[in-house]
Amino acid sequence: MKGLYHVASYQLSDAKLEIKLLNEKLVDDELKKSADLPRAFLKRKENKNLFVNPVKFRRIK
């Protein structure tokens, strides 16, 4: 199921938006159905590397 989904986290602070993508290396690639993805995610929710590749945006006036 790897590559069939996109999961992102975001944080908005001081008019700056940061988006990070789910680290697919930490999610089992043998997931059989979409309902399995949240369980796989929650198993690793405390891992600081669960979301990677931060992209930052800011408003330009």
C-alpha cells in the first residue's frame, strides 16, 4: 500500500505554515486496507521522525 497515500502534518504559527510528510520508512508497507493506516500511524506517534521534509511558507505582503 506504500505510495498510495499522502499523510501530512501542519503547524501554523506567527503567520508561518510548516508542512511535513509522513516518513514512509516508519509505516509498514504490507498494509492491506486504508483502515490499517491510522493504526500504523498511532503505533509510532511518539517517534520524532514520523514526519519529515519540512516545507515552510510565509505570507508576503
